[in-house]
Amino acid sequence: MMIMTITITTMITGTITTPMTDMGSNLALLRLMTWLSPAFPVGAFSYSHGIERAVHDGLIHDKISLRDWLVDLLHHGSVWNDAVLFAASWRATNDGYACEDIITLGEAMAGSKERHMETMLQGSAFVQAAEHWQTDDLKLANEMPYPVAVAVIAARNGIALEAGLAAFLHAVLSNLIQGSVRLIPLGQSHGVALMVEMEQHILTITARAAASSLDDLGSAAILSEIMAMQHETQYSRIFRS
């Protein structure tokens, strides 16, 4: 496979060199679509990321309140942390380093039992399912957070950082929206409209996270973390988190 590079200059970090495959718009796209498809066996449909509890408590009750919740997660909460972990893992893998420290840090970032289960079980399932795309004999850890797992596999397959990260964020938000469509309930047309509204937010966070470091980890979405904790003791529920 021929490898080309594209150089991006930013005001914050200077020059970033990102590998691009010569099949970037074809094979790379197909792989991302497969890995992040709802049909890929990671069990993402089983998790609501605490949203089920937020709906139960009336904090999320319509399209606008759901949109605001997702924007906060993406810009200031756990999804932002996942984006930073993804970028750090991709860079480490691309530079030939293992991600043991990032795996440990990412696991520690889970703020509750269910959040820990959600990211670790999905990560393990992703590594196992993506075994067919392994490009070398280096054995991956069986347990790693979901964003780390996707980033490592993406880097090993020559997927550009921003392309892989944008696809990952899109899949995470799409899954949460689809779960919310059932919970609120919300019409499918509203779900699609929300995905349209999320596009620019995804692009913005992708660019920010691609230029981030692990020092940028941090969450201010406190209510989301509380909902995740309270969901653990919720009597009647559909989702595992």
C-alpha cells in the first residue's frame, strides 16, 4: 500500500503530519463504515450512557433538550474525553508505541461502574471483532477502552486521524440518538434532524481533539455523570448504562 502524507498547519500546535492511504476515500471509508456500523458486534445498542436515567427524571424530554445534552457531552463531557483518548492512542500507535498508559488512564476516566463497563466491554468486543483487519503479529491487549481500541485499529490500517475520529464521534452520537428515539419517544425524522445539527459540532471537536494532548482531558458535564451513577440502581430499565 502506498502511503502519502498531508501536512496541516495550525495556530496552536504548528505542523501536524497525518498519514493518508492512497485509497483514502474508498477502502478507508469502507472499513470505517464497517467498524462503526450498528451491525458491528460491539453491543453499542445496549448502552444509553446515562440518558435513560435523564429521560426518566425528565431532564431530557424532547429534541431540544436532547440536542443540548449531546452538545454538552461532545464539547465538555465524556465524549470529549473519548475524542482526546482516541487522538492520543492513534498518534502513539502511528509512532510505533504501545498504549498501555493510555489504556490505564482511559479506564480510570470512567466515572461510574456502568460507564466503566460500557467502555471496556465495547473496547474488548471491538478488538475481537476487528481481528480480521490486524496488519501485523503484534498482539493487542484484550481489554481497552472503546475509543482506544478503535484508534489503534484505525492507525494500524492507515486510516487518517481526523477521518477515523470523525467517524467514531458520529457513531457514538448516532447510537445515543437512536436510543433516545425509543426512550423519549422521539420521531425518526427528529433523530435524523439531530444528526444534521451534530455535523458541525463533530467537525469542530474532531479538529480540536486532533490537536489535543492528554493534558486536555477533563469533564464538566457533572449532571451526565450523576445520571450514569443513578442508572445503576434504577429499578426498571431497557439499557445497560
